Amino acid sequence: MREKTRFNYKATAACCYFIAFVFVCLFNTNFSYSKIEINIDNGIFEALPVAISEFDGQNLDSIEFGAKIRDVLVNDLENSGLFRVIDNEAFLELLSFSKTPIFTNWRTVNANMLLVTKVNLDRRNNFVDVSYKLYDVFKEKEVESGDYKIVIDGWRRIAHKIANSIYKKFLGVEGYFDSRVIFVAEMGNEKNRMKRLAIMDQDGANFKFLTNGDELILSPRFDTKSQRITFMSYKNRKKPPKVYVLDLETGKQDLIGDMSGMTFAPHFAPDNNHIIMSLAKKGTTNIYEIDLNSKVKKEMTNSSGGIDTSPSYSPDGKYILFNSDRAGASSQIYIMDRDGSNIKKISAGQGSYRTPIWSPDGKWIAFTKISGSFYIGIMKPDGSDERLLTSSRLEEGPSWAPNSRTIIFSRQKNSGENKLYAIDIDGNNERLFYSPTNGSQPSWSAHLN
């Protein structure tokens, strides 16, 4: 029944968008896509067309380097599923950064926006500098410009930042392109699988392992500044796993809360000075908060014989989500105040709910649901407006993009391999998320500074 409701919702959203699109075309001959309010919570009718010039430059070295930046930029936009980059062979005009384009040429090729760029590559001083201008073709004016200068090794971030600017101009919210993902990189068969902590840019570039494979890694999470990672590790597989914090800048790794029992499912507080996690001992699993400075621990739940786990904070740090079987056989989502008081159940559907996590903007909660199949879904923080976005034989562990519009998760294929996937919160644009290895339990960083 719930699946039928989800299908009708999407169909209605697409139909309404199409009617609005036709109405604008018929009654406003000088329309601009940028004038249409696009609600990306409810889906869009088609990918939006953007023309991107070849990068202008003072010499051949700069032009060739600019081509690499352009390729990353195009890949960002097209992989989002929201943009269609127009083939350069369709261009009717040779663009120059110093010359205003002839806008009729770009309306003819159905471009909504036009990006013109120039690049200065200075190998002697080890920097690359890119300037850009973004034009609204139908308004016939420049709507944004910018300049990014960075050391040569960081050149890909320029493409990500420009992609973020285009995303925001079209859709009114920041993009997610200048960000990173950590996950459990997996190698080997199911019976002898190595699980290592790995990190990469959101497009799969700059991949590297953070652990050497001597320990089993589970449930990694970024802090809110994307500078540290907390994770669960079986350093000695004969002993219970422990929770650690890894500083990405220094490589220093600290044990958090050397408590008796098994600690797992860690998550940073928004202030980055506390970690919340689960502690299992004597047949009961409860939630504890650890002060990272004093190492003092505080018991947040006291469920006798039950399992309280997968805690996460609200973006403002005032509330804590978790899932628990305290009310019966199936696990449900609960919310409580930061001090552990006022616990109440917010999930209401059939099945078992797990791994709840708040969106960065605080408007949604993503979760894993088990009801026959596995589902990735979202609901409002009060439990209303539940939507199941995708399903398969086994998928779990959602994590939010920093703009709260896309969710990354892991899915197990029939072969037993785990792959990373992403889906937008309207249930559209499900896609395989590129990573150099198989992987699971992803966590998406905040926007990088």
C-alpha cells in the first residue's frame, strides 16, 4: 500500500511540473527557466540545459589545463541528474571571456545558462587561477561571476566550486560537489572480507586508504567540520570492538571511552566536543554521550534488556535520534531531548526501522526500513510524511549530502558485493556512486572550507 502511494505521489509531481512548464511556454514568450520555481523535493520534469565554454587562456599550457577542469565540472553537473551540458559542437558562437555573448545564438541551442571561463596556470609559483562569468541567456545578463585561485594540486576543487555556483543559481540551494565521502572499503569474498577505512572526493577522485587492513572497520562518521572521523574498530577480533577518533590532519588516532563491553555506532555532536554511541553489556544496549575533552561519559538511555542504538544528533544539537526495540520485537525510531529526557516514538509504519540520521538542514530524517525488502526512506522529524525512496534485497546506512538533497547508502548485489548508491530525496535519479573499491557504510562530509 505504501509503495502505491509513493508511485502516485511521483506521477502527480511530474504531471504538475509538465503542466506548469507548458503554461509558461505558451503565455510568456520571453520566459526563463531561472524564473520557474523548481521544487526539487517533488522532482523536476527534465534535466536543465547549460552551455559551458572551453576554458580561455593566455597560452596552450593554460588552455590544456583548463580542459581538465572543464571535464570535472561537466562530470559534476551531469552526475547530479539535474543538468544537461550542451555539446560544444552545437555552439553557434566562439566564446571569449572578454566579450559579451550574442544571446540569441544560445537561445537557439536551448541553453538556459551560459558559463564563460578563463584560466591562468602559473607553474613557477605553483598556482592555478580560474575566473568565470555565468549568464542568464533569457534575461540576457550576467548573473554571477567569481575567481578561484588555488595550488595546482588542488585544481579539482575549482571545478567543484563552480559547479556549486551553477547548482545554486538553478535550484536555490548549495550544491554538494566540493565535499568528500568516507566509507568502509571492502575486498575479498564474504567469508574472508577485508574492511578498511577509505576516503575520497564525492566524484571518486583522490581516493586513499586510512587504515592498513589489520583491523576490521565499521560505521565511520565525519565531524561537522570534516576534519576528524569517528569509527568502530576490531583491532583484535577476539576482543569487543572499540570506538576511535582519527584526526585527518595529523593522523593521530585516539581511543574513546575504554569501557567494558562493546561500543559501537558513534556519531559526533554538532559542537564536535562530544560523541554519542552505544554500549552493549550484560544483554542490554544503551546510549552514552562522551565528552571528548574530559572523557566523562553520561548514560542517556536505560533500557532494561532492550537495544537502543544508532544515535544521532539534530543539527542544532538539542535532540537525539535513535532506534530501539523497547516497545516490542521490531525496532522503531525514537527522539529524545539532549539530556535524555522526553523519549517518544516517531515512526508509525509496519516493519523495522534502523540507522536514523538527521538532514543537515534539520527538515528530514533518513532511515533504513526492513519490511519484506530493505528500503531507504525519509520522514519529517515528527514522524509524518514518510516516503520510501528505494528498495532492494539488502541496502542500509543512509548519509546526507551537505545540501540535504541527496542521500548516499550501500546496497548488496546478488553477488554479495556491496556498492555505494545515491538517490535524490524526491526518489528520482538513483545512481551507482563511483568508488574505486566495493564499499559500505558511507558518510558524506560537510562542505569543505
